[in-house]
Amino acid sequence: MLQECETSPQFSCNDRLDVRFRRHFIFRTHVKPMSSSKRTLVVAGGGGGDALAALMVARTLGLAPNEVAYATIVWERTIYDPSPGPRGPGDFATIKPVGAHNHAIDGTSALKDPAVTFIPRLADTFGVSYYLMNIRRGAKHVRDQLRELHALHGFEEIVVVDVGGDILARGDEETLRSPTADGLALAGMYDAPVDVHVAVAGFGLDGELSKIHMANIEAELPLDTDYASPKPITNTIASDFMSAFKWLPSEVSGMTCAAALGYRGTAEIRSSGMKVELTDESPLVRTYPFEAVWQRNEIAQACRDTTSLDETEAIVESFGQTSELDYERRSAKNLEPRGDTTAPAILDDEQIETLDVCLMMYCDEAKGEGVDYLSIRRIAKVLGLDRNQLEQFRSYLAETYPERLNPPIWVC
């Protein structure tokens, strides 16, 4: 391959709910009415793009918008948040407390400078709010949060959403890249006061499961009896969300959305350039019973009684895995320069022209190796772009090659 260039929920708020909690939840009203009327807490297992995927999955599963609330981990890449690891409520400049253990993120929320999270913009764009799952304090604290939310709002089920499917791993797979977030998200659901389901979209699109791993999962894990058949994210649903990827830097959720819009072929993603396949299976949402996933995920089981991130990281490493925190520590030092997104663009016309040539050369060689698409994140790595440069160059690509750019997809 060409060398890289250096250049609340509103659970139908009933009269029993204290009005001081109602104002924390904003709900979508434009979604078609649905078949399921259960009060449901939908949890974005990995934060980031999973927070948007949670909205798509809720639509796909037919969950009533006025009966659904959302929760998410807040964990952004180091190019946007310079501190390794997930964020807790103390990392926010503005966030709304709910009860003793919970906080709600809406369009007015923000992390303390210089960190950036896209969850508030998601909340504002799609008219929802998210509870913050504070995994910094381990799985035990997440369970405290769930019990409090259940007491406050009486939800009847939990759906944990993961894009890519690595939450279904055992923990010893050599291809895993994000076992910490998935392990804690799953461990936090242990002994939940209601039924828990695990919904996976974009199976295999994160590149963390080999074809053999995926085949083993399909052979070993039963689908949930409540959602027996995989349900496709429709073109209509994907169209409602695809425009968010113009500003939301999520590869896997974006690839899943693109697959629902008909994109097929091989995509090169992430800094490492791993290859994933967009197929007819990619837009499907598969739902599994919690107990079956729990029995399979050994890292999650080991994290069940954790009370800190340090404990969790030690457990992950005991499985021979590298935690996301360790990767981010190295990334913060060596891999991804950061800067203020409001800073002036620093590429001149000659530099942009050079980057254009480099990208086209890289695409030519990539196509020769069977690659149809590059992710925006992959382009940033190939061309050595920092946060500000990437935004400027992406704007250039959108204006110059609108037929080839549909973030996060770039057509080679």
C-alpha cells in the first residue's frame, strides 16, 4: 500500500413523576407510531457513534418515541478530547443533575475546554437527551445509576446498543480494540431490575471480529425471543440520520448507515487501515438476550464488581488485551495532534493541492487492492492531518468532489 504522506425518558411522563425531573428530557415527536409500548431505556454501549446508533436502533426495533429514554458513555477520540478515558460529570462545564447518581446531557451541556464531545449536539439535533453512564466509577456505580433511574421512571426493559458487535466477543480475540467500554457497559447491566437485551448493528464493521469469530457468534448465540428476526435499518431511517456524519466523527455507525443506503464493497478504516465489508447483512439489527451475551463475554463477567477504571484496565490487561486507555495515552503523545476546532485553518492552496494529489495516488493503489471506500478517519491518518487540517480538507473535498464524499464514506 502507498506509504502514508508526511506533508425520558419521557416515559409518557405520568403524574407520579416529579416535575423537576421532566424538564431534563426532550423527546422526538416526528417518528411514526410503533408496535411496542414498553418503557425502554436504550443504552449506547460504547458512547460516541453508538449514541447516534441508539436512535437508529430504537426506530428500527419499533420503540415508541414517547416511551424511550437514552443513556450513553461519553468517550471521544483523543483528537477531540485530550484526556484519555471516558468522561464523568465532573468533566463537564454544564450538565444537569438528576437524582443522587445521574446526570442528563442535553443541547446546552459541554465538556470543560479543551475537550469536545458530540453528545450535546446529537441531543440538540434529534430532540433527545441522554443520561451519562459514568463508567469511570466502575460497573457497581452503573448499577446504582440504573436502580435510581428505574425507581424514578419505572422503565420496563433495557436495550444495550453496540455497533460492530465486539460486545459479543469472549475477550481473548486478538482483534479486539475496545474491550474496556464494552466490558463495563455489559457488566453495569448485571442484575438489572428489568429485562436486558443487547442489540447489535453493523455486525463486523468495526473490524474487531474476524470472519471466524463472527461465524462462531452466529452459531453460538441465540437471538432474543422478543426480537426473533434481525430487522434492517431502512433507507428511510438511514436518510434521517446520515447528514449527522458531516460533523459526527463516527466510522462504524456511519458505515452502518451507509450500508442501509445501499453502499456495498470494501472499506478501509481506522488509523491502522483495517478492511471491512459493507454487505446486505450490515444494516441488520440483531438482538440477543442479555444472559447469553453475559455468559459469553468473560471480560464483562470479570468487571462485574469493579469500582474504578484502574480496576477495569487491570482486568482487561489480564486477558492479554490492550485497553483503550493505553492506546489513547500513546495516541496523545505520538499519533494525533490536537487543536481548537475554532482555530483558523492552516492549509494554504498549495498544500491542499498536494494533499489532493496524495489522496488520489493513495486511492489508486487502494483500488488495486480491492478497496472501494476510505473512511474520513483513515484519510486523516494517511495524509497526516490534525483536527483543524482535517476539517479544512474535508470541506475542500465536499466542494470539489461532492459525488465522492458522503461522510464518513469517501469513494475511491
